[in-house]
Amino acid sequence: MDQNGQLSFSDDPISIGINEVYQLIEEGDFKQAIRKSDELMDINPDFPGLTEGYRTAKFWSNRTGELGNLTKGKQTADFLMREWEDFKIYAAGNNMIDSTAYLSVMKYIFFNASEHYKIAFKEQESTADNFDLLLNLGMCFLILKEYKASIETLEYARSSNRNSARLNSLLGEAYFNTNEISRSLLFFKEAFFINPSEIDLTPLKSKPILDLTGITKEKKPGANNIREWMPVFGFIYDIFYARRNINSEQIESIKREIYSLEKNLRSLSKEKTAESSIIPRLINKYIWMLDYFRFQNYDYESIMEIKNRLIQLDSEIFENYFKEHELK
């Protein structure tokens, strides 16, 4: 009640009831959430958030039977993650992604998945054998905004596999949210260098990634896979400004990759080239070489060769860029 004895929104029994529904969903009591939703629908079926709460509870209630028959650990965790992917599609189709019910069940699913991945990991011996377990556990912590736990888990996984684009992207996201910006950008840059198409953009909500996603969609609206072009615009707009030194072995590896990509490019028709991701991949490799010859092992002739090749590969992007950025 307010001072004049009027019923305020927070005192509204339906408002109180829908908050109970959200709490029941977050606790995983889906049957009770359905019952409560049914009661509220009899009063006001159009109350904001009620339909989303009912649909969310119904979706997961239909899976509790199968869930209860699974063994604790990886089997249960993997089931929750698979069903979550289906729920995301269902929620998107019903405009529920931004609903409170969606956020409530997300907390429940990822908390429980993380607990079962912990069980699964404890039952194993080798970190290398458990890379996927650690990766999924790290992502669960990330979704739950437990960033320090996510970093600890993902760094542990990285000790056995440093060449996972997905892992590096998740570390970039986690470090960004602990305000370690330079380290975050290095992990993002590394992830897009390793394999842009392996990166899942869904859990990445940090500003650099959201900015790049928007820029890339605007600049390359017809791209089959915007992830392949994102590191290119990360360079153009200086979003991925952090740099690290590259050793001689890595330089030789990049040169071999460029040679292979150039050879493949020559064998493709214009139509096949447009359908593939070979151009942005090649550009990304050249960008790393350009940084190497500009900032680590200066070589003017190599810089000019790379500049000219980049203009040949995409004149629309690089002619304007090099007009504004003189290379010395």
C-alpha cells in the first residue's frame, strides 16, 4: 500500500504471484511453477511475463522425467546443455529471450550443469582427457557471472590445449569482465586467429565483441559467416589493439598458412571464392604478418608488399584504411 491506502504494483497479488513463479523456476520446481501460473491465468491471463513463465516451466517440466533417470556427472550435464540449446531456439521463436523467466531458468540450468561437470571432472584423472569437461564448466561459470571461477577453470584447461578458439574466446570474455582489458583483447585476437568459425558468439557479451558484431554486419551484410570478417574489422577499427610478440616458429607457420591459402585462392572461381571464407582468412594472416614487420621486426619492403596485397584482396576496405594510416 502507498501512503493513501492505494494498492501499489508491488502489492498486486498477481505481481507477487508471478515473482513466485520465477523463484520456483530458478529452484527447478517446474510442476509447482505450472500450477501457480495456472492460478494466475485464471485471474489475468494477459499479465506481463505470465505466458513466458508458464511456457518456460512447461518446457523443462517435460524433461524432468528423463533427467531423473540419468546418472550424476557428465551424462546429466551434457543432457542439460543439449536441452538448453533446444530451449534457446524455442525461446527465440516465442520472443522470450529477454524475459525474466528465461533468465531464471538459465540460472538453474547452468548452475546444475556446472555441479554435474564438477562431479564428472572429479571422477577423471587426466586434464587432457577432460578438456571438454573443463571447457563446458568454464562456460557455465561464465554464464553465471562467476568470472574468477571461469578463468581458473579455463586456464586449467588451456594448460593442456592452447589452440582452441572457443576456449580463448571464453577467456577473453571472462578477463574483460574482471577488467583485465589488454589480456582480454589478446585472447579474443588469438581466438579469431586460430579459427573464427569455431567461436560461439552467444555467450560473448563484452563491448569489443558486440561492437565488432555490429560493425561487421554493417560493412559485410552479405557475408556467409561474419565471424570470419570480425578480426579484419578488429584491426581496421583498432578494437583488437593489444599485441604480443611472435616467435620465429610461429612466423614460419603463418607463412605456410598464407602460402596454402594463396594457392587455394588461385584455384577457386569467383563464385566459389565468394561462397568461401578464404579471403577474410587470408587477410587475417597478413594482418598478423603486418604487425610483426611494423612493431617487432621492422622491414619496410615486407610492409609495402603486404599493404599492396591487402588492397588487392579487398580494395574497398584497405584503400581507405591506408589513406588514413600511413605506414612507415
